Amino acid sequence: MNKLQINFENCYGIKKLQKEFDFSNSRTFAIYAPNGVMKTSFAKAFIDLRSGTDSKDLIFPDRITLREIKREDGSDVTKEEVFVVEPYNENFNSDRMSTLLANKTLKSKYDEIHLKIDKEKETLLKELKTLSGLRDDIENEISKAFTNDEGKLFISLERVEKEVIDSSKPEFSDISYKEISNEKVIKFLETKDFKEKIVDYIKKYDELIEKSKYFRKGVFNHNNASAIAKSLVDNGFFKARHSVSLNAKESKGEMIHTKEELENVIEAEKNAILTNPDLVKAFAAIDDKLKANKELRDFRNYLLEHVKIITELKSLASLKQKIWISYLKERKDLYTNMLKEYRQGKDALNKIIEQAKTEETQWREVISIFNKRFSVPFVLTIKNQDDVILEDEIPSISFVFKDSSEEKSVERLDLLQALSSGEKKALYILNIIFEVEARKKDMQETLFIVDDIADSFDYKNKYAIIQYLKEISEESLFYQIILTHNFDFFRTIHSREVVDYPRCLFSYKTENEVKLEPARGVKNPFINDWKLNLSDSKKLVASIPFVRNIVEYTKGERDADYKKLTSLLHWKNDSESFLMSDLELIFKNSFTDAVFPETHPADKIIDKIFREAENCLSASEGVNFENKIVLSIAIRLKAEKFMIDKINDQSFVSAIVTKQTTELFKKYKEKCPLETENIQLLADVNLMTPENIHLNSFMYEPILDMSDQHLRDLYKKVKSLS
């Protein structure tokens, strides 16, 4: 991406913005944007691109919006190529964190082994879903049935291997797991009343089994009798003309020669037990409780069709295990294939996991970057690195809060409540670092839109951010547009070589569009520009407050030159008598390399100030730094001259020591309370001009944020005061 073409119309308050960003020589731009000009709107347009959302004008949604973000060849920049760093987003978690954790070779081996295991597992689970009637979360159901925990499927399946592969038949494979896992059914089965009733039922059932002609308690009941009969039939026992002898308790054994004879004997004995009046009565006591709601009534009907499970309900946990084992027996071939594949890969997986635990991955490097650079009362560690590396789990960060010599592990939400706003933002920055490093690892060409990321940080953390922005600027596939309304930050990212001077831009808003122009005076307009170009009359006038600062710093406020220069910023008795020759002498006394223009020495400075103020009214649109200072000086001088004439009390004016404009305004309101329009206008003067005049070489952000047009309008109104 050598060039980026931006064309916005009616995007969140931006009526129009057209700009080409040329990255061919440097991949970072910085834009200083006063509040309300374009910063947030610009970033939101890129957020829309990222999310695939159309941009719009929130206030005038009917206006046609245009959002073009293109490369030099006319192709659209894709959402994958853009990442917007918002000022703060507490809920942002980079979805690319886990990509930093995997050694690609290990990950590839791990995935290859797991692919084979997962294929066999999914085949088995598909069949188990059909048998159980469950649609979702079947893995965890199996896991909880055998381990009381989730995520232990393989442990569970290994644990029951002996029961699955033995020669017994699947006793409960015809039972629907879904029927017994209904929440309301489970709640009913766990009630004290039901447990007492089922004990009575089982007691009566056991008594009948003891009296049975053929059945034996705990050895041979109607359930396994049916299973044995089925097995004999399935294996052709009777077709081969074999017979079986049933050993009765009180009579001679009975020989069975056919399938029908065996089934009839078993069915007759079973019916004799299950239809016994005493057992039926015991079930009736349970039956009465099973009519409370539809779910229980459905379960009652299911029990009537599957009477054999009634005695198993005394232990629902045991019944669940028996059902799953029966299902696995029904699909024994799939079960053994899956277990075989799992065991073949298990040793290799364990070796990979052990190696993964020792990997010094980029994730650890990100943690190190954060812990070393940012000043916060906590340190970070990773709790589940091997799982994240290999199983695509979400990384789990451990926070250790440090207070003097004491340390304590805390949860993220608890930590956020204890942190200041700046410390919370530092935690947010951690996720940004993950995103950046992941893109670096993937070699993803990316345009970063950085929206006032260092706002509200203390200086140490602010400089840590600036250092990281510099590192981003050095990546060959990364491009940055850094937005800020903090001029100190704007100046610092230039001085720290994050962005070079030609790519520092000022933004300003005209009636119809937002414009970006090369920044001037990023370091200090007076030192680097104005004192070398005093032949420009606007720059000469604008330099007066700076020179007064130099005199203040070097000689103090009592110095005669300081007082004389003050007479050009406040209306004094000698303001009109201050000549160009006087100003030249002060300038040359204050700094030796000044080239003062050849002018008429007897010209009055006041006249030049007002003449340049008039020129400002017709100046072209732009940031117009000098214009704002000149207009502010002229506005206040005219306002003070007007108030002094109205007050008409020279002794009062002469007694004013500090805050002359404010004191004059108070007196004027006392003397002329009915001149409400003038009072409002003079209040605007007092509000809008001081910071533009009493500026220094370290802080002149207010004048950048002030609208040039506001000052022009104010000057016109002050001129007409009467």
C-alpha cells in the first residue's frame, strides 16, 4: 500500500473530506484534530468498514453518504486490512490472541493427530445421539455421567472399557436417555417422598423375585433373562436343535427346546411378578405422584412401557451409567475404533503438549512487553498456555495485584473495580498489543487507525504507548494514521520519531468540508519560524506574547521591557505611543539572532496590530495560527479601550495591577448595567481571548482549538462597539 485515497461525504458529521495519504517514504501520519472537527467521525467510518456496516450521518440520516477507502490502484481496502484502535473499550478482547501461542510445527502435528481422533469420535457420537434422543452437548452428558465433570469424554470412555467389551448384552439400549434426563423428572426422582416410595416398590419386587420359580435376586431377573433369551436366538442356539434346562426351586427342571417355549416361560414368570397385586399397589403409590405436570405424566407413560427400569430409579446416577454402557455395547465396533485411534495418538499428543508447555512463544513476549513497560499495580501470567496453544481454548490471564510487599491473585472484574481509569486503559492496551503482534506474526498488511490511545494516561505509560507506536511504524507491512486532540501528544510522537514532520497534519473545518494541511509550529512556531521571518507583519505581531515570555523568564515581570510589551497586549496609557523602534530594541535585547524588518521606526505598533487584524478578515481558510493571535490581541485592545472610555475613571484604571480585562469588565457592568448586548459581547471577549494571548512556548493548544471564523466575527462586532 503506497498510497491511501480517502473520500468521505456525510459521514458522522464530516460533510466532505478528500485526502491522499502517501506512505511511499514513511508509513505513519499524525493528525491533530480539535474537538468536534473530525477525529471520532473519521475513526467511526473505519470501524464501519471493519464491521461491514454502512456509514451515515447521524443528525441528517437522509443525506447521501459516500465512504471510499482505496489503494493507489483504485481497489478497495478490505476489512481484514484495517484495525481501529479506539480510545478505550473495556469489553474489547482480541480474537487473535491464541494465534500467538502456537508453534506452527507443533500445532500442525497436534491437529493432524486430533483430526483422526475427532473423525472417529464424531462417528460414534452421531450414533449415540440417535440412541439417546439427545441433540446437544452429548459429550458433556457422557462426561458428567462417569466423572461428575465436563470435558472428560475420553477419560469416561476409557473408564468403562471393561464393561463395554465383556460378553454381557446391552440391557438398557432400548431406553431413551432423554426421557430420564428431563429436569422436572430428575427433580421429582430426587424428592424424599419418591425415594421412600421407590424403596417400598423395590422391597416388594425383591420379595417376589425370591419366591419366583426361576428368577434369582441379583443373579437372574426378568431383565437379564430376556437378554439371555435374545442371545440364544440370535446365535442360532435352538436352530441347532439344542435345548436348555430351567432349574425350578420347587419342582423338577423344565427342558426348553424352542425359542417360543423359552420366551413364553420368561414372559409368564415376568408377568406373574410385575402384575402381582402387591407390586402394582406399590407402583400406584408412585403413580399418584407422577400426575403433577405434563413432563411427569409423559414419564409415567414411559415407565409403564419400560417397567424394567423402575427398580433402577433408586440410583439415577447408576442408571445413567448403565444406559450409556448399553449404548456403547450396541455400537461396540465404533467405540473400539475410536478408543484405538485415541490411544495410538495419545502418547504423541502428550509429548507435543509437554513441548508446548516449554515453548517461549510470542504470547509470553507480549506479557513481557506489558509487564516491563507499563506502570500498573498488577502483573500478568497465563494460566492455561498448553490448552490455548493446542486446543484453541480462550487464553486465561491470571492477574496478580501487588501492594507493597503483598501479592494477591484477583479476577479481572474485581481488578477493574480497583483500578484508576488510566490503569484500566493499560489493561485495554494489552489486548491491542495482542492484536498487533498477531498481525505481525501472520504478516497481515494492516492500516491502523489510532484514535487518541494515550489520552488519560500518566506520562510513564504515555511514553510506553509512544514507544510501541514507534515500533509499529518500523514494520514494513504496517501503516498508521494517528488521530489526537492532545497537542502535547501530537508534538511528542513527532519528537520521538514516530512520525516525521511532513506527515504531521492539522485538521480544520470549513462550512462545507474538513481539510487537512501540513502542520506548522509543532515544536514551537516562534523559535522555529516567526523570529526568522519577522518581515511578515502577522508573524511580527504574533511574536509579541512570546517575546514577553522570554523577558518574563529571563528578567522578571518588573523589567521595563516586560511592562512595555504588556502595553501591546492590554490597553495602557502608553499603548498608542509604542513605536516600531521601541519594539525593535526589545526584540534585539531579547535574542541575538532575530532579523528585525526594515520598517518606519516612527510607526505606531498599535496601528500595525489593527491593520494586520483587518488583513486577517480576508485571509484564506486554514489553521491560521498567526491570524488567531493577531485577532485575539486586536479584539482585547479594542474591547479594553471601549470599556476604559465608558468607565471614564483614570484613577481606577491606573490602580489595576492584574487581570485588567476582568476588572474593567466588572466595573463596566456596574456602570452600564442596561447595555446588555455590549455586556454579552464583552463577556465573549473575556472568554475567548486570554489563552490565545497569554500563551507560551510549551502550551498553545487552546488557540489551535479555537475557530478562526469565531475570532473574525468577534473582531467585527468589537469594532462596532459604541
